[in-house]
Amino acid sequence: MAMALAISGCASMGPGTIGRDRFDYDHAINKSWKQMMLLNLVKMRYGDSPMFLDVASITNSYTLEAQVSLGSTWASGSSVAFDSTALGGSGHYADKPTITYNPLSGDRFTRSLMTPIAPGVVLSLIQSGYAADFIMQLLVSSANGVQNRFGAGARARGADPEFLTLCAALRRVQASGAVGMRIDKTKGAELVVLILNRKKMTSALQQDRQTVREILGIRQSLNEFHVVYGSAPANDTELALVTRSMLEILMDIAASIEVPDAMVAEGRVLKTAVFDTDPIDGFKPLVRIHSGRDKPDEAIVAVPYGNYWYWIDDRDFRSKLGFTALMMIFSLTDTGPAKGQPIITIPAG
């Protein structure tokens, strides 16, 4: 039996593990990545230090050993004659994964978290199908001087009313299919061009395009204009965006986490900022994160911190979409591999 096990195991050990391991590791890494992101947001809300640890590699090895023994003994004498046989077997199976982690620190931290996102990335995400109002509120601090809301730190402020009007108009123009982008190369440099044009336009679409150009101070006759990074345009043919870094995005989302009143009363965390320009029915965060004493039953991701649980409701599709987009954008900002050798390698078997 042991020999049969060894033979069958050797025949299917490699191919037979792919389907199981690939999906199991994918599920485990994805779940831990969501938990780490949420936990770091909660840490930032409480003024704690975030820590990002990437799973750099997974190396798995399997061992299957079998041993069979067979023995026989025979003896004879004047008064006693006997014989005996013995059959034995043993087997050993081992699964030994080695997982390597890379902490996000040093130059990689600066490059990934503190570098503003390129304006071209903002337009590319809108072009790929993400809602224009969501991307603008998440990634842009100002557009031609029109300020977005920011809920954290010394720069906390409400959004200019024109910014929300701009986002809503861009979203409707996007839905009509009239938003596009093009990359022009001038003297070796890439220049992003935003296009607001469509052959057949309704009066409502024409009004939205006019609203966009009026708020941004762009010449009304233009259907195409250059997009650059900056706080102010050089002329009326440019859209100057001050984009956020990943750290700013995380700070802004963390600032809207719902925290227990007891934590605020004890001075452990600041009360959620409220501004005069917020909607009358209250500010609706792009990612709504709840808190409570008990572990939630319906959550896409939940983590404990202190004596409370923090989670994103699985029935809140808007927040789930926002959280997924946040993780994807975080991955996009990691512009290169870490230098040097991995810091932590753990045999997990």
C-alpha cells in the first residue's frame, strides 16, 4: 500500500497541486492585502504609523517518502520447528512553503506613497471607465485653482462649490461618450490632451461642456486642451491639475472613518471634520468605513484595532468599488522593484 501511495503521489504531485495552490494562495494574499490596507487606514485615523508589507514571492516544496520492509525467519531443531514473516511500511508527506516579504520603506516609500500621481493617470482611469466624478474627488486636489475637499491634517478644507459642479458635468459628458484623451509627443516629451467633442450633441451635453470650460477658465471655442501638473494654467488652453500622492489619498479616506464617540471623548482620535460647503444631508465618503464593538456579519473586509472592529459593509457597493479602486491605484503607484535583498523570509511549513 505504501509503495502504491508513493507511485501515485509521484505521478500527480506536481500538476495536481497547481489548481489547489494557485487559488488558495491567491485567496489568502488578496484577503490579507485588503485587511492590511484597511488596518493602515484605521491606524492613520488614530495617528498611528502605517506599515505596508508586500508578499514578494512564494516558493513551495512538497516531499513524499515511502518505505516498505519485508522479512522472513526460519528455524528448526530436535524439538521445535517454526518460521515467521514480517511486513512493514511507512510514509511521510511534507508541505513546506517559503514566503518572502518586502516592507515598503526608504526610496520605495517615497516613490510609491509621496510622489503625486501623474495627470495622465487621472485621464487614463476616466477613459478606462471609472466614473469621472469619483476619480476627480479621489485623485485631484485642484483643477485650474478650483479646490477639492480634503479632510485631514493642516490642509483640511471644504470643496469649492464649483468643484462638485465640475465633477458632475464631467460625469455626464463622460456618459455621453464625448470624453477622450490623446498623447502628443513634442520635443521628446509626452503631452496629454483632453478631448471634449462629439459630432452629434444634445443641448444638455453642449451646456455641460460649456459649464466645464467656464469653471476651468478654458476658451469656449476649444474642444481639445492640454493637461499639465500645476496649480495654475499658463493660458486659457491648459488644464492644470494638482494631483494627490497616494499618502494624501489614504489620509483623506482615513479622515472620514466613523469612530466611536467614546474614543473622541477620551482624546484618542479627532472628530470627523465637517465643512460649511458639505451637502446639507451630510458628506458621503467615497469609502465608508464603520466601527463597532462586535465583529460584523456582513463585511467585505474587517479588522480589529484596540477594542473595536472596523469594516466595509458588503452591501455597500459604492464603498466596495471605491476600496477596490484604491487598492488598484496603490499598485499602480509602485513604480519599481525594491532595491537590495528581501528583508524577511519565513519558512511557513
